Amino acid sequence: MKLFTTLKIKLLLLLAVAGPGLITAFADNDAGGVATYSVAAAKFGYSMLIITIPMTIVLMTTQEIGSRIAVVTGKGLGDLIREHFGIKISILLFGLLFFVNFGVIIQDMGGLKDGLGLFHLNIFLFLPLVVALTLLFITKASYAKVEKFFLFMIFFYLAYFLSAILAKPDWGLVAKSLVIPTGKLSYGFLYTSVAVLGTTITAWGQFFINSYVKDKKLTIDKLKYSQAEIYIGALLTDLFSLFMMVAVIATLFIHNVKIGSAADAAIAIRPFAGNLAGALMGAGLIVAGFIGIAIVPLATAYAFSEFFGYEGSLDVNYTKSRLFYGFFFFQLLLGMIVVMFPQISLFQITLYADFLNGIFLPIIFFFLYKFANSQELMDAHKNNKLQNILLVGSGIVITAAALLGGLGELLHF
């Protein structure tokens, strides 16, 4: 009975801290992520699954470090960079972050546009409506309400699990491909792997989880529960990433069907897995796009506030935090205007945008390393040796893969 009571208390504490890890991890599976997974799976098939486990470990490690820094210091990553590296570095980093994040926002807005189109909804009516509702919700709702809503939206990712089941893949080959390389190593594979990594372990995600944890006001006594929630979130989100890729591999890859977007995948999957599978993929794309257009601009707005010393919080009203909410609105409006131009092929930039995310990651890892190993900032909660090895090692591997893959793509090897 005592054991049951203890477990119940621990579960309740875990639920109390739940939010930042789950939301950040699942937001990495935004519309841009769905597109990248779909294109990569259709191009490389089962061989692309080999990066899933290492990718999950790196996601767990980096998200936990970012969260721990916020819990212990009570400050966001942008705050710490400004305080310890100065305003010039802050301006440079924010410029890079805004550029990379805006590419992701265009992906998400484009994915939402394509998802609405799959269900024959007028994009000139429904896309501005969704953007307006997103803005209204973010500016009016409290932190707690925003968090609960996003946690509820996560359940819609089950659409990809059902799509994978309907695709009837070879699950034995799926399991084998997770641990044994099944394809040839090429420049194209490295380039695409960095893009897949860049859409899963995002630069904006590192800033968002740090700022979001700070906004949640978690204390050090809740640290181990926060860590558990982050590990669970990373595991679940990459499990659904796996389902997305498996659904595409089992239908489009084995039939040699070429695609350029997630919307293409939702349409092309129908002859092989049925209309329901296609509809589920389409519905998942809309949800992923909606989460993306809310979370990614929010991450940039958090970073903007922290880098330049302005107040930015979901628990602060619009009149007291106009720059925070105004910058959020500016990104949404600009992204919507860009995707409304019919001549722009949005998902042609999918791999390019996520590749940029991938090559930006080692820079973010540098700052995570510096802060997480600072005796002054972290005291007894500094990184351990294994965490440092994983952080530095993943930064080196990503940099090498990005250089080789980028060179190969540039020279068309």
C-alpha cells in the first residue's frame, strides 16, 4: 500500500511538471518535420531509419540540458548569452535564429495551407482565420491554458500511428533497420540525414524549452520529474516520427513513387493503404502545421525578448509585453503573406531549411556546454562526463556530416 501511495505521488508530480518536454518534442514534428520525414523516407526507404535511435538520444540529452539550465538559473538561454557574451554576439545569434526559424515558419504555414487544400477548404478564407485564432489564443490565454491546449493537440499525432498500421509494413525489417544499416553511405544520404536531424533537434527547440521551462517557473526540487518528462517526450515524438516514415516507406518507397511534400505523400499513399490512411496523413499535417505556426514564432519571440532584455511571458498581458506579442504577430503575418503567393513552391525548400537548422545546432550546443558546465551558474547541477561526451560528440558528428553532405549536394555527387 505504501509503495502504491509513493508511486501515485510521483506520478502526480510528473503530471504537474508535464508540458515543456512533451510540447517542445512534439512541436519538432511540425509540418516542416512531416514533410522532411516524408521526403527522406520516400527517397531512402528503410535505410533512413538507422538514425532514429541516435537522434532520440541526442534529443533527450540536449533538451534535458536546456531545461536543467533554466530550472537552476531561472533564466532563458537568450538571457544568459546576452549577459555572458555581450550584445554583439546576441544580435548575431538572433539574426541567425530568426533567419532559420522563419524558414521553418514558412514550412509550417505552407504545410497548413496544403493540409487545408487536401480537404478542399478555401485557403484564402481558412488560412487567415486559423492565423487570427492562433494570435487571439496566444495573446489572451494564460500560460496554463496554452499548455493544456497543446498537450491535448498531441493526441492527434495518433493519426500517423494509424497510417503506419494501414500501410502494412514489414515490421521485422523496420526493427532490423533501426539497428543495422541497410543502405549505402552517400553524400545525399548524409545531407538528408542532417536535414532530418535538423527538423527533430531544432535550434528553435533549444531556445523554446529553455524559455518555456522558465515561464513555467519550475523549481530545483522538481528537476528529476522535469528530466523524466523530457525523456518521455523525446521517446514518444521520435516514435511518431518513425511511424510517419514507415507509412511512407511501406507504400511510396517500395513502389518507387517520388514526392516533394507531405501533402504529396497524403495523396500518393491512398492507392496503396486506402483513403483512410491518406485522410489521416492529411489531418495530421493540419495539426502539425497549426502547432508549428504557434510554437516556432513563440520560440523566436521568447528569444527576441531575452536577447534584448524585454519582458516576454504568456502570463504577462499584451499591454505589458507588446514587443513579445507584437513580434509573434509579425512572424505569423509575414509567413502567411509569403505562402499566399501561388508561384512559390514551398516544399522545395524543405530539406534546405532543415539542413540549415542542422548546421546551426553545433553553435547552440557550444552555448549549452558553456552554461551547463559553469560552476558559478549550475553548482552541483553541472553536466556529468557522459552528458558532455554526448553533447560534444553529437556536435562533432553533425558538423562533419553537414560539411560532407553539403559539399556533396553543392557539387551534385
